[in-house]
Amino acid sequence: MAGSSTATVVRRRTASWWKAERGLTMATTLIQGGTVVSAIGRREADVLIDGESIAAILAPGHAAAYGITPDVVIDATGKYVVPGGVDAHVHMSLPFGGTVSADDFDTGSRAAAWGGVTTIIDFASQTVGLDVRETLAARHAEAAGECHVDYAFHQIIGDVNEESLEAMTYLVENEGVTSFKMFMAYPGVFYSDDGQILRAMQNASESGALMMMHAENGIAIDVLVAQSLARGDSDPKYHSYTRPEELESEATHRAIKLARVAGNVPLYIVHMSASEALEEVSRAQHMGLNVFAETCPQYLYLSIEDHLAQPGFEGAKWVCSTPLRSKHEHHQKDLWKGLRMNELAVVSTDHCPFCMKDQKELGIGDFSKIPNGMGGVEHRMEMIYQGVVMGEMTLERWVETCCTTPARMFGLEKKGVLEPGADADVLVWDPNTKTKIGINDKHHMAMDHSSYEGFEVDGKVDTVISRGRVVVANDSYLGAKGHGQFVKRSLNKYIH
Ligand code: URP
Ligand code: ZN
Ligand code: ZN
């Protein structure tokens, strides 16, 4: 008797102390019975959410022992509880190739939520003659009130001059925009030459910003494109043949050298598709340079033979840059290895969807006029979890490459982890069922086709929580446009 009353007192004191200490004022949600997976391990635990934040990770059943009565209980028995996904490379409403990418901030961020992604990073885009700050303000105006999940921006720099360099520093110091994308490809559109790139890198080196690089030798590619069209080789598959891996690895090498000259500025190579380019990154990392890279699901699963070279104009669906590569080479195997070994730190989607009708069709008879890009923001968590099932990576590495590292890489301090004080962005993942992807199956992007048509993968997005709000549950959408907020970012957490 004496023992049990002591226990009761302890329990009561603990409950009141616990509530007072943590000030549980807003609606509380308890995700119970699941396996919480982080970048470094997994354990049976319950996740307590208070309003918009994670309040505690509790030993199973301990919420009741602390006298906590949550407003909402989510049963995660038999499921994985992981941080909401962070997709660090998406393009909503991007004007490109004579048209505009098909998802806007509303449809694209909603599709992201359907895919277990609770933060997206898009781009403001400065091209020749434009003012950097004005392009950022315009992008804010486009996204404000439209997003279903939280969002941030990188800034594209396409015109290096005194004003734009000054603006880069301003954005880092004042706007929460701490990364800049430049292009060695697309002459006449986004392209910068080596001198311009070096100057921007030197500026970033001073401010602490991260440089992102589209590493393809666009000048050489344009020669190959003209020669291909002159020969009459105009089908979509020539998009890849005119962008050989040598021109990706050469540009990657050059970007790395320029970054070194600029004071070892942190450099992040986007959408890596080729083994030789990965070797350049790996070599730089072994030399101690601050070089990072991402790949995307399309480079891990899709190929010239099975997709880009489909008969007629079908292959246009998969025209993107860097391009899909041959399945008979070693790229996919090497990219999975790179993800395991941390040579590739992040998986993003480079989500840039274009419909076949009226958009991809612009390139009928001339592959160089097919708008570059494909959609996938909804499918990254699914496609990379399949890598876990295939034995290509661990469950923890899935969380690390899709949630935790992109948050750290781009200074999203409250994202990518489940720990007290972090934003309550959570994905409950059901490993016991399957997801069928296709235009008439799971598909919520504003495209008239699916890049992953016919894929049936293991696991399923079960429940998605964005800053404490359940946005997806029981195959229903419960989120709302305008819930997503702009997030200011700090500097890259690997260097600073
Ligand atoms: O094909 C692609 N990747 N389109 C989007 C623009 C870019 O280069 O990231
Ligand atoms: Zn790019
Ligand atoms: Zn992109």
C-alpha cells in the first residue's frame, strides 16, 4: 500500500511538473505505438506534439503515466514515424523553354504533402538585366498564401554584376536566402561563364553562402545539339546523346576547381546523373574540399532505353537536364553507392513538370525545343524507400538523405528531425502496404502523365503532419492552401 501511494504521488507531481515545464497550451497530438526513425537509429517511442512543435519523444505508453491527455491520438502501431520530407530542389511555375512548369505553388505543394514532404525549397530567378531583390520579391508574391506546406527559396543568379553581387550578400544577411544556384548550361537563358561564376563564388565565400551548380558544359552541348539536328537526329532520345556524361563530369570538375580558387566555398552540385561526375565529387571530398552533391529518383530508376527512347514522341516525358542515362552503363549502381557512402548527401526531385499537351509538344520534330524537366515531388519518399527495400540503403539513410541532411545543408533549423522544439512536421509511413503510381493511381501533380507510370513500390504515405496540422490521413486530404509559411534559412550547418 505504502509503495503504491508513493508511486501515485510521484506520478502526480511528474504530470503537473511536466505540463508546467513545457507549458502545454495548444492542441496536443500523440503519435503512439510506432517506431521512430532518425538519421542515426530507430526505437519504439511515442511522439508528443504541442501546437506546431514537437514537445517530447516519450518511451512507449509514458504519456499516460505523465497524466497527459492528448487532444488527438494517432495510432502508428506497425508503422515508421519519421520527420516530414524536405525537398530542396523544386520548380513551381518556372518559366522555361517557352512555357511555364505545370505545378504552381498551390498544386505543387499539395502534391508534396501527398508525398510526405512538409518543406520545399524553390527558386527565385534572376536572369540578364533583372534586379535580384525584385526577382525575390516577385517570387514571394507568387507563393504567399498559396502553399500547403512550408517553403523557402534559393536565388538563381544569371547576371553577375556589382548590383547582383551586393544583393547576394543582402539576401544572406536579411532575407533568409543563403544559397545561390548558377548554371554552366543553358547558354542564353541562365548560363554564366567561368569568370562570372568565380566572382559569385568569391562573394559567397565572404558571406558564408552555399553555391549550387547545374554542372553541364552548355557551350559544348549546344554544338552537339546543332550537329544532331543537322543530321536529322531529332527524337527525344538525342537529348541525352547530346549531353554525354563527359560534359557533366567536365563541368563538375571545373566547378570544383573554381570553388577551391574562391576560398573553398561550399559547393553543392545539383541533379547528378553520371558516374564520372560522382567520381569528381568523391575525389574532391577526399581532398578535404567543401563539396556536396544531390541526385534525384529519376537517375536511380529511369533510363534512356526504357523511357527516353520510347517510340515516337513518348520519350519527351523524360526530357530533363542533366539527362537520363543508359541502363547498360553503371550510373544507377554508382549513384546508389554514392548515396550509401555519403558522396551524395541529398535526394531531391528537381520537380519541374510539363504536360505533354501544349508543353512537351513544343518539341515535336526538334528535341531541343522540348521543355526540360519532369515531375516527382510526390514520389521521392516512395521511390527512395524502395531503395531501402531493395537493400541499397538503410531506413536511417532514407531519413537522412530525404529529411535530415537537406534541412542541415540549407539551414532549416527546425526541420528534418523529430526532437523537442523542432517543427511538428511528421510522416507516418506504413511499410505493410504498397503504393501504385500512375496517372490513374496515386497522382496529385498537375501533369497529364506520370513520370513513374506503372511503378508499384512497397510502403505508403499513411499520415502527414505539417507544423502540427494533419494534412493527409486515411487517403484523404485535410490540408489547406495558405497553411504553408515561408521559412528563413540560416547558413549551411556542415560548414558554419
Ligand atoms: O530539366 C530540368 N532539370 N529542369 C529544371 C531546371 C533545372 O535545370 O534544374
Ligand atoms: Zn539545373
Ligand atoms: Zn532544377
